[in-house]
Amino acid sequence: MRRVLTTLMILLVVLVAGLSALVLLVNPNDFRAYMVRQVEARSGYALKLDGPLRWHVWPQLSILSGRMSLTAPGAPQPLIVADNMRLDVALMPLLSHQLQVEQVMLKGAVIQLTPQTEAVRNADAPVAPRENTLPDAAEDNGWSFDIGKLKVADSVLVFQHEDDEQVTVRNLNLQMEQDAHHKGTVDFSARVNRNQRDMTLSFNAQVNASDYPHRLIADIQQLNWQLTGSDLPTQGVTGQGKLQAVWREEHKQLELNQLDLKANDSTMKGQASVILADSPKWMIDLQFDRLNLENLLAAQGAAAQGDVAQQGQRQPKQPRPVISSNLSQPDYNGLRGFDADIMLKANSVRWRGMDFTQVSSQMTNKNGLLTIGELSGQMGQGRLSLPGTLDVRKGEAQAAFQPRLENIEIGSLLKAFNYPIPLTGSLSLAGDFAGSKIDAEAFRRNWQGQARVEMHNTRMEGLNFQQLVQQAVERSSNVKVKDNYDNATRLDSFVSDLSLEAGQLTLNAMQGQSAMISLEGNGALDLVKETADTHFKVRVLEGWVGESALIDFLKTTPIPLNVYGKWQELNYSLQVDQLLRKHLQDEAKRRLNDWADRNKDSKNGKDVKKLLEKM
């Protein structure tokens, strides 16, 4: 045991002595000019090292530098600036005058990927043929230079594409390793804070840079992110996934293949690509097994309230502060400046409390003209389609949609968009609507359009038209009616022409039919004030007790009914008394006229005839 310890001590002394001798005999500043030349020869970038280089021997033999910068050819600003840099080097190659850098570490660096740091090509410079710029073997004058690892810790990345807004990535940590064939691994983590939203991102990837810069392939196997902040669900958005990213330099094309992502309880697969030309061109093809927008977007309207709230109980939504730099940006400004072909499919979608299945969408964008050729899906037993366009090429956005609904439950739509109208039934609609902004509140206040509406098996809670008419008749005559405790109006079918103009919804040529009643009329709904003013002519066909001439008259005579007021506090007025009075007058005239005809030769008969002519 003593011999082993003695041997280890001797080896330790030799190692320390060797390192000390190396530090004393080899000056790291001898490598300065060599490193600058090699960086420029291999990449064209200018490496600048401020201050002297010095050795650091424990726990890893390293060369420490002061402030450093790396600048692309012709760029006015450096690509990378760091207060210090550490080069971990191999010991044995130094003995033969070779510098083998095993790892480069930057701490507290600022990396700028902006137009000001891009390389500027001389217009007169010759164009080199396509070739691999990474040499198979390092060439030197007695020295060799090789890097296998790169580590960036606690740094900042500033990204900007042309005139777009800058994006700052903080807490950047990056670990890269590559082998002799330029295949390696990447571990990345960072945090981005923008527009009152905070995103943390991390991933590890297998990278193939053997054909870089012509092509770069990254297989990302463990991608994790979390997004929290304004206009997002309270719990934020947390996701995982994997994908393959391919960059093709000649075409300036980025491909995202084998997408397999999860965000909260939504899942997505597919592929996407973009060509970064003057006007970027996107190709997107995505499939969702489940897309729950309620867990991806901030809660709105009824979706946030569960059940339809009472008007006095609604809490106004507090708007978030507006970013000052975005004040002058028009709506949907993000659609400008690029082209896109988008195909989306989803087995199930949940939005505003509504569940859709077999959703399919096909859209194209041409520098601000978004054309939705297809946006369709099933909802319950019905189907809906919502093709349209959104044009943001001019100062104000212009949207136009042609909705087609077939057998959609109208109660679900009213609840989803927070309309407190207690109406249920199957809705079919074909219309054409236009407006400037696509959201529920803008539709309520500013949109315009026309539609044809058909409904089946409807039930309007709160008012029973049959009951209103029959109770009024019973109070004003000796007619008896059957007891009816249903507090709703039921119709087997209902049709109407609908027009919308700045919050005023007009219903023309309304016609409804059931075994109990038949009605027709016109009316208007104020979507902003949530008031109604409708005029009906109602015929009650059933529910009378017995048979009489008056009942036969009531079955065939439309009775005027006016329904008006707040949607949740509707009032009504009936003109039953006037109708019954007129009916009695007409009946009295008829009988007097019959009596006068039978006694036309008598003086009394002639007097009655003259009286009837004056009435």
C-alpha cells in the first residue's frame, strides 16, 4: 500500500512539475496571431482579442482571454462580443508545437444576428463554385488548430430579420460537441420575454453539419417550452415534442419535418417550410388529433363564464396595456410581407365551449390577402362551412365571409358568443357578411350582411305565444281553453330573411308553423343594447275547448302580438279586445242584415237597412 501511495505521489509531482514547466516555457500569446489567421482563413470572420492571454491549469488546462469579438466580413458591428473567453486545450499536442482546442467557452456573451452583423459581399468579388468550405484536414505552418466543443453560458442573443422588431433571448446556455465528421450534439436552453409574455425553451439535438453551409440538419428529440403572460390561459401553455429541421443555404429554405408536438392537451403533426426571400414563402401542412383552443387562448365571453351570466353580473374584461411601439400598427399587420399556402386538418376542435369534428381548412396568403378557400367541420349532427377573405393590403382591414350552416344547434352558438337569448333548435343559414375586424365584439357592432335563416324544432323560453293569446281571449269572452303550463313557444319550422347593419339585426318575412300555432311577422334586434322589437300575427290552431263560431273565427284570424324590450325582460302587447269587439260588431251587423233582408217589405226592415248602410 505504501508503494502505491509513493508511486501516485511521484506521478502527481511529475504532472505538476510538467504543467509548471509548460506554463513557464510556452507563452500562450504565441498563439494569438495564429488563431486570428486561422479563424479568418477558415470562415472569413475577424477575431479580435483584447488583453494578454494567460494559462489556467486546474481543473482543465486552458487559455484565458480578456474581451473578445468576432466580426463577419464587411459587417459594421461584431457578431459576438464577450468579456472573457476560455479555450480548453489538449496537453500532449503542445509538446510538439500544436494547439488542439477541445472546447471554447464564452460566458456573458452578446450574440447579435441582425442585418448590421451580416457579412457584406463585395460586388466585384468573384463567385466561388459550390464546395465544402470545411477542410478535411487542418493546414498550418507547424501548427494545427481544431475545436471539438463549444459552450456558451449566461449569454444574450439578439435576433432581427431585416426591418422586423428585434427579439432578445436571455439566459442563453448552449453546449455543442462535434466529431471529425462534423456530426455532433447540441444542448440549448434560453428565455424570451416579449410583449408581456415569457417563454422558456430547451432542447437537445443531433446535428449534421458535414455539408454546412450548403445544408444543415438538426434532429431535435427533446423539445420543451413553457409560455405564460398576457392574452394566454391562466396556467400558460406548456409543450413537448420533436422535429427535424433542415436549412438549405442555396435556396435560403428552412424545412421543419416530422413535426410531433404537444401543447397542453392539444397534439399536432405535420411539416412546414419557408423560403426566406424578399417576400418569405411558407408551406404549412398540419394535422391535429385534438385542438383545444380554450387551453391555448385567453378565455373569452361565455367560454370564460361557463353558463350565460346575468347582465348585471358580467365583469368587464380589463384590457392589457398596449405596447407603445405597436400603437401605429394596423390590425393583422403580420399578414403583410409574405406568401403562404396552409392546409390544416383536425379530428376534434374545442372553441368557446363548442366541439367540432372533422375540421378541414385550406388557406392562402398573398402579401396581406388571406383567402380561406375552405374552413369546414361538423358540429353535433350538423355541419358548417366558413369560406371568406381578409384583405389587409390597404390601411384598414376588410373581411368578407359566406357562412353556410346546416342543422347547427342555435343554443350552443348563442351561448358561445354570450347572447342571452333562451332559444334552442336546429339552425340552417346561408349568408354573406363583411366587416373590418374578425372578433365577436366587432361583429356585434360593426359588421353588415344578409342571410336566409331556417330553423326546426325551436323552443323559445319565457314566452308561450299560444298561452298568451288564449288567456287573453278567455279573459275577454266566454271561450274556454285547455290548461297549458309550458312556458315556451314551440315551432316545428321557422324561416326568415335576415339583414345586419352596425348592430341592428332585422328579421323580415318571418314565418313559423307548428301543430299549435302559425305566425308571421317582422322585427328587429339591437345586438349592442340587447333589445328586441318584433311584431307578429299569430293564429292559435289548437288548445280550445269545444266548438263555436268564435273559436272557428279565432283559428283562422291572425291576432297581432308585439314582443319588445330587453332580451332577458321581454314585454308583450296583444290586441285581443279590439279583435273580439270587431268580431262581435261584424256578427251583429250580419244578423241585423239577415233580419232586414227577411223583413225588407216592412217599415222596420227598411229602417234597419238604412241604419246598416250608415254604419
